[in-house]
Amino acid sequence: MSLSSGTTSRFSSVCFVTQDIGYVVGEGGIILKTLNGGTTWDNQNSGVILSLSSVCFTDIDTGYAVGSQRTILKTTYGGKTWIQLGENDYYPLSEVYFINSNTGFVVGGSWSSFGGVVPIIHKTTDGGNSWIGLSKFFNEILLSVFMTDTNIIYASCGTNIYNSIDGGSSWLQQTQSEVSFTSILFINDSTGFAVGINGVTVKTIDEGSNWITLPKIVDENLWSLSFPDISVAYAVGDNGTIIKIEN
């Protein structure tokens, strides 16, 4: 089911805290919030005009958003106000994910002006006050990250999906595809989904060991997926696309 967002802006990320309360972010620093399951959306003041690529809330009050020029924003007021963590630089961040109020990851990267790729994957254990770099394990730009607990993490680098079982200390490549995946999410320890370019959606039921392709939701590029519970999902993408899927 397609929902009206009231804009044709590109949405990069969606996060629902409950079945009713959700957020989307996108180009130009846009942040929208719904209190009624996506029926209507209200603008929130992000305080930035840089494009935002990802949003994640740990509870109804505390959330994070990341984007271009290594922007990291945090709110502790349910999106009413946001503060910036750290300083901007050249390299963009693609996604942020927190498993609890303290532990989270940001990923991203870009091509270097000197040639080659500069991957970014950072971990925090203090709510974003400080970050530990783990980029040495990768030689690709990272697009998505998801945690099922503090030890088990999944990350996608476009056509590749990687898995860590030790909190990010080591990584194993799980799959390689011709399709570019932009967002990955697990609804329990074994069942996960990934979405990507041209509306591609894949699913695993064995902790990422195997992935199967599902019928397309839309033909638009999809950039983010959110499950407030196992019965309903939201996906966002190009041209203001917001889709609600009820199982």
C-alpha cells in the first residue's frame, strides 16, 4: 500500500519506533514524523540542510540520523530538536543502527581524491559520545548495517553482505550478488530482509547463509526498510516513495 508523503523528495531511510510512531529522512536535511502509522507526516527541524541517509531510534525519545559530510545527529526529545555529534568532513555516512541506548554502528565511505575507496565503519558503546574505527576490515563503501544483538552484526557493501559474530572484531563475507543492496534488517535471529536498486527485495531464514529473491514491491530504488513488528513493514525510496506492507 502506497502512503502519501506530501513531497517528491528522495527518502533515504525509515524507522518506526512503534506501529504508530515513525520517522523518514532524506535530501536537504528533511525529517518527517508520523504519529498515526504513516497516514499523515509532519516536518521536524533537523537543523541541517545536508542530505540525511539514515535514521534510527532506540526508544520513543532517543534517535540518531546520519548523512553527507559525516553528519551525525542525535535527539533525546522525540525529534523535536537535534544536536550534532562530532565534526563534519568529506566522507558521507550511509546508515546508523543502535541495538540499545549505548551500542551502535555507523557505516559509509566514498572514493578518495587520491584514488581507491575509503570505507567507514565506526562503533560506539557510549551513545555516540565516542567512536572506534573498524574500517581496516573492508575495501568497499559500506551502505547498510544491522545488529541482532551486541555481537552479531550484518553489513552490506552493495553487492556483498558481511557478518560479524564478535561485535565487529572480525567479519565474514556471506553472499555476493549482481544486485546492489542498500539496506538490511533482521526481524529475529534467523530471518532477515534486504532491499536495493530497482525495488529488489531478498530474504534469508538461516541467519544470512542463503538469500532468496522476493517479488518486487515497486520498481523505484528502495533505500531503507523498517519492521515495527513482524506483521507490518515500511519501505522508502526515490520520488517520495513510502510503502506499507501488511503480512
